[in-house]
Amino acid sequence: MAGEIKPLENKTVSFFTLGCKVNQYESQALAEAFRRAGCAVLEEDDPADIYVVNTCSVTRLADRKSRQFMRRVRKQNPNALVIVMGCYPQTNPAEVAQIEEADIILGTTGKLQAVSLAEDWFALPAEQRKKQVLVTDPVVRQTEYEQHDGITGMETKTRALIKIQEGCNRFCSYCVIPHARGQVRSRSAAAIKKEAESLVSAGYKEITLTGINTALYGAENGFTDDLETGLQGVEIIVKALSDIPGDFLIRLGSMEPTVIDADYIARLFRYEKLAHHVHLSIQSGSDVVIARMNRHYTAEDYLRIVEVCRAFDPLYGITTDIITGFPGETEEDFEASKNIVRKAQYLHVHCFPYSRRLYTPAADMPDQIAPPVKKQRNKELIELAETVSRQFRSAMIGSVQRVLAEETEQTEQGLLWKGHCSNYCTVYFRDPSMHDAYRPVSLENQWINVKIDAVYRDGVIGTVV
């Protein structure tokens, strides 16, 4: 009927997103779908008619946080529709189904159907609405990427994410993600380029390529490069985006030394728009532990990639993940992890204690490390990583970095601008016109040349030149 009000017209929705950049991207895509259906998207703490909890399950702590969010939103509005989706229900649907706060439960596929499910929910009288568990089981049956129109923007006005692939088939012995996300499925290169062109036209100065295992882009059988670049892997997308006109930066998501090597990284250096930064996951510095993790490289292989990056640019930013307390990890193994931190001179290390996960071989391995030992090792590694990070950032003093101004922050030194340079270091600086009576132009989303003066907070601080 003409003029009929849609079920979600004038409804409000709020998102609680845990975990990785893929979840952030998927929440953004879903938020835009809700807007098209007539919903207003609110901040987390605002009472809403619909709450979407996009979960993570990489650790038991992530599961617990997901449950906490469900309880929190129910308290904010007892009458709201609570939609729970993502890796936690995908890997443990029975457990999530028992959580009374969850009304509609989805897995990691078909997330965009949350809009139509919400429309159906509100079209029914309240007394007819029932809990629905709609998890795709098993997710490994998914063989094709779920194509969609992409996103038009992000909450930040400066940096945008683009998801390029789904799934992982590496089956590291500690990791539940292949069970949560399924096998590798790559997105159309033409669709990725189209989305990037739209985001660059909208003014975004940095595009980050993300995926469950970004390095595996195009690795599945039957994949065809619909842009016909003649290249392989993520280089297909780097080349495609490099051809887009505009002054913007391309940043890679996590890369795996199980997939790429020093020669592959070196080939990427020819793309001038590619950021001088890579998140290169190591997980342990011990070859014995790396082998037990079912990761097919050695510490020497890894350091060869680091050496190639630093030969190209001594200030090349490298970030990583390291697990402490993996089953059977000895003091000698732990010392090897500390040594890799010293040798690689990381900008940042994400340190976290091993967490037993359902479906993973490591959960049943002998010699599980006691929680106090894992906690102590993690504390030591965090402290070492911070020392090494300061050393790396100290080496930046005196250099001039091109910084994308993102936001202002009130600090003990007054109001400062904050952004990131190519190597992903956070840079603070004062706008020279900050104290003028009239400031005609904001620096947000502008490239600013900053001479680095000192290590400061989680990054460095400098002077506009």
C-alpha cells in the first residue's frame, strides 16, 4: 500500500563490535543496510530499539566480553531486539542459544539478513516474537564469497577498511577461526576496486585492506582475477588500488609468513602508495613452538622478511602478535620469543596468553602451562615490547614524517593533533594556528609534514614543518 510505514521506519539501532577489523567492516556494512531500511544508527551507550552484538571468539576472554555486552544492552532497554552474530555463535551455537538476552542468533555468514529478520520481528505482535537460532552449520560448506555493494564510509572520516577475503585454511593448532569462518573465499577484484574508488572519491586518504587472512587472497582453487592483472595474491589488489588517481595510502592487513616470504614482500615495494608498514604475525620466536603451532616457517625465515623491509626503509614499521604460555613452552622457548622481539625491533607487539579453544588440537596437548606462569610471561613480554617500541620510536627523532591528521586530543601539553604516518606510528603535533583567533581550515584529513622531536605517549611528538 502506498505510504505504508516500513517495520523499521523510525526505529533505532546500536552496534557493539568486538574483535578484528573484519568485524568492524561487517558492522559498518550492516549499519548502512539498517539506515537504508529506515533506522537511525546510534552510539553504543544510547538506548535503542535494536542492538547488534557482533562477537569475537578468538579467546575465552572474547567470549566472556560478548556475553557481557548482551547483558549490558538488555539492561539498557529490556524491550529491545538483541541480535547476536559472528564467531562466538558460529563455534558454539548451543551455548549462545542458552543466553536469554539473545533474541536472534546468526553465525558468520548471512549477516546482512539481520535487517530482514528485524523487519519480520517488528511486524509481529510482541506476544508472537520467538527466539531464533539461524547459525549456518557447518560454515566450511561455504565455497563462495558473499558479494555485496560495499560500504560508503566509516565512523572516522580519514581511514577506511575494505574487506577483500573471507576464511582461512591454515589450521594453526591453537586457532578456532577456520571453524568459525570456513575456507578461503576471495572477493571480486573488480568489486574491491570499485569500492576503493568510491571511498577515495568520498575523501578518504587511507584504505586498509583487511580479511580473515589477507595474505591468502586468491589462494582458493578456481579463483580468477577479473581485472586480469596477471599477478597473484594480495598484489592483485595493491596494483588495482595503486592505479586509482588520488593522494591516498594503501595499508595491508595482517600478513602471514606461512604464505608470503621475503621475495614477495620485496615485490610490493614498487607500489608507491603502499604504506611502509606490515603486521607480520610471528606467534612465537621458538622454532619448536612454531612447529607445534602448525605454522610452516622458522624464526630465521621470519627475520629474513624483517631484514628486507628494513633494508628498504630503516623506519619500516613492523607489528606482530605473540602468544605466551603455549602448551609445552619452556623457559628456553619463552626466551626465544623475547629474542625475536629484540631482533625485529617492533613498533608494537600484541601479547596475549594462550587460551584453550574448542575444536583445536592444542587444547588436548600435554604440558598445558599454568595460568600464573602464562600471566607472568605475558607481563614480561609486554614490558620488553614497550622498551623495544620506545627504541624504535627514538630512531624516528629528527626525521620528517608525512602524517594524516585524524583528530585532536587534550593532553598535558595542551590540545594536540593526532594521526598516523606511513609506518603506522602515532604522531602528535600542535597546529601552528591553534592559538590564532581565526582558524579558517581544520587540519582533519590533511597530510601534514611533521619533524619528529621526541618519543611521546604511545607514539612520537613533533613540529609542523
